[in-house]
Amino acid sequence: MTTYIAQFTAKHRIIQIEQNSIFTWKQESGEIDQTLLSDKIKRESSKHFYQLVAGPTYEIKMDDISVTVWKTAVF
């Protein structure tokens, strides 16, 4: 398994705050599937970020989040 790092920006459809961050993950060496990576970032990082910002009474839906991955590298 190889550890990778990605620089990304996440935007929510309604909440006017951008998440600019990094994300690390492990996978077998080889091509990085950008769609799978974006989904993984939404699920494991951005959904929690926006839930923290919005508070417990607002439900965050993953379909309302868009992720742009700027760079990836072996970490």
C-alpha cells in the first residue's frame, strides 16, 4: 500500500464557506481515480466539515458538495 496526499477545495451548494485542505489516503500503487477520490474526500472529510459549520439541526447531503482536487502526490 502506498500513502498519497491531495490538495483540494470543497464547496457546498448553500453554505458560503469553502473548505481548502489536504487529504491523505492509502491505496495500491497505480492510477488515482479522481472520481473515487472526490467521493472519498466528501464522505470522510467535507461532509463532517460542513456539518460542523452548519450545526446539528441542518442535514448535510453529499450531493450538495462539490470537490475539486488540485494536486496529488505520493506522501
